[in-house]
Amino acid sequence: MVASTRPPDSAAPSAPAPAGRFAAVQEMARLQRLLFEAEREFVRTATTLIYRIGEPELKYLLCQHVWESAGHARFLRERGRELSGFGSTDDVRPALREIFNEAVMPADATVAFAGFYLVIKPALLAAYRHYLSTTHHLADWPSRKLVEEFITDEERHAAEISPFLPVAASASEWIAHLTTHLASHATLFPLSPSHPLPPSACPNVPQSPTLLSASRTYAHPPTCNRGRFPTCSSVFGYDPADTPIIRPWLIDPSTDPRVIRIMVYVWLMMEMDAVDYLATVFYDTPHAPFDLHYDLARHLWDESRHSQFGYRQLPRLGIDLTTLEHSLDLYTILVQMTPPERYAMMTMEFEANSFPTKAHVMDRIRELNDFEADTLLAFDRNDEQNHVRSGHRWLPVLMSLFGETRPPEEFVTATRARFAELAKTFGGITPHSLPPERRLTGEKILRLVRS
Ligand SMILES: [Fe+2]
Ligand SMILES: [Fe+2]
């Protein structure tokens, strides 16, 4: 028997029960297929929370969970393809996609967040437990070991996210709505959604709720959320009384390396802008090959770690993070562009051109004998090399998804020009939250290292 080439929708339980010699295998393959699609849709849609939520710790955690979910999907696909009936495509059945398209809809991101973590993730965990309880411990041993590990991950995700929950009472209506929607797909999605709220908490929920996603389309917000932190357009500049990173100081041999260390940590922390704008690409590319989303999820997690390098180290060097404004220019400009344009600017422009300055910075920082700083920068550099390689691999694929037929080099050149044009309107639009005397500037960094 060969692997089924039936479209994914035929995996729904409304199709006839598998029969014949492979029935038991096909039954488990169906469930693995569903779990693969659910994990990949989680990656595609939970990423919309990242730029809408302001708390950095939560952004970082979401990036980590997205990356781990991409890993679950990849292992499921690898194992699933060993089983008759899993199917050979990466496609997601429309009925499942509808659930995730609905999950992103609340205008209040904390409400959407509650839906993902109080309805969808528990349903996924329940489905993994269901898998374990129904499969044969010896015959399906390879799947069982994976699923056991995923259950551990999902339980850890629930524990890691719990400090950010519970959310406002305003989320309870949405939780009830999403739970009902999921339950209405019980025949498709045999995940027996755990009901996070007792029925009495949601008395007026119809059995077939009207979907928000049926009447409007989700759109990325024009700016990203940084919560309690002050914001500005850019942290890079030339005036030491204005911005924290003074471009000429980074390459001036007379700059104190301790100043360069703080400036590069600010630079790294601001890679949170890469986290926010890269996170917009997933939702916009529902028909991307899963391998593209997998590599983007890794890229996203890398950028969140780079941002954490700064976020965790700066306070140790005496920087009060509430005086450090977050730069929003790249998000506000790039969100006006198409996904291949965003990705082209990121990989072929910002990342590809960052190496010479960062190499110089690394040389200067070695003078400090700060092993941890050297380590963080070395890993950053290694990751960035991978990102540029990834850009060469995936930009043509992203371009083709959007019907772009120009050669990549020509597209990149045109995109640079378009970015410069859009920057005139959408760049520089975020005013300083803090007056110069209260915000971190080059002058203050200099004073700090001399004190
Ligand atoms: Fe980075
Ligand atoms: Fe990068």
C-alpha cells in the first residue's frame, strides 16, 4: 500500500473509517496529521500576538513556544510520513484553519492571548494525551516517545505562561466563544476541548457562534506594542545628547570599549523590532511550505534571544531599562510592505550589511576580557550568518507566493528604493516618550562608564 494522496480534508472523521490491513496505522496517522496541522497553524497565528503584546518577557516566551511548536510539527510530519495515510503535502484543512483564523480576531491582544492559551493549547494537550491513551505502546513506540515528550513540553508551556494569566475578565466571553467554536468541530477535531470556564460563566453562548473572521479580515496594527516601556523612532544617531547609539563612536578607535559594550547591548536589545516585524510574516503566508515557517520560527526565536542579550545584560551594567526608549521605525515602515519585501529588507539589507560594524565591535569588546559579552556576540554573529543564508533560500519562495517574477537581485534593489520612499512617510513618526534629560543617551553612557 502506498501513502494516501487524498486531500487533508478527507482525514476528517466524516470520511469512512479506515479498513483493511492498515486500519490501525491509518487511524493513528489521521490523528498525527491533525496534530501536525494544528501545530503549524499555531505557529502561523500565535505569532500575531507577539507584536500586539507589550511585555518583553511575554514576547520572548511566545517566540520560544512558537519555535517549540514548529519543532513538534516537524517531528510529527517526519514520523507521520512513515505511516500509511498521513498524506504527502503540508496543507491545512480549511475547517481547522477557520478555528485559528478566528483565534486571532479580538482587537484586544490580551483577549486573543487568553484564547490561545486557555482554549487552544489545552485542547492540543488533550489531543496528545488522547493519542497516548489510544495508540499501542509497543507497535507505535516511535510516535509514543515523541508524544510523551510533547506532552511534557505542553505542560511546561502552561506553567511558563501561567504568570501572565489570568487575564482580564473581559476575556471570559471570548474564551466561551472559542470553546464553543472548537466544540462545534468535535467531529473534525476530536480533542475534547477542556472547558476552562464552567458553563454558568458563559450562559448566552450560542451553539454555532457567529465568527468574527466571517465578517472582517485580520490586519496587522500600524505600530507594535511595547507596553510599559518608552518608545522613539530610532536609537541610532549622531547627537550624543539625543540617542543612545552614536554611529561614529562604534567605529572610532578612541571610544572606550565599555561605552561600545553598552551601545551594542542596546543595539541587540532593539532587535526586538526584528521580533515584531518578522512575526507578521507567518500569518500572511498561509500557503507557505512548512519548512519555510519552520526556518522563520527559528529566525524569530534567534532574534528574541539576541534581544534578551541586551535586555538581561544592560541592567547589570547599571542601565535603568525604563530610561531606554524602544525604536519602532522598522516596524512602522516594514508593516506597510509585502511579506517578501519585509523579508528582503531584513535578510538582504539589515542583516547582510551588519557584519563589518559588528566585527569591529567584537574586536573592541575583546579588550575588556568579558567572556560573556564575547560569547553572546559570537553566537549572535553565527546566528546572523544563518539568517542571511536562510534569506537566500527562502526569499525566492516568498516572492513566488506573491506572484513576484523579477530576479531576486532586482527585487531587492527595487525594495530598497521602496523602503526609502516609505520611510519618508512612515519613518520618524514615533515621538520620543521621554525628554532628553530623562532618556538614555550617548552622553549618559559615557558619564556612566567614567563614574
Ligand atoms: Fe539578530
Ligand atoms: Fe538576524
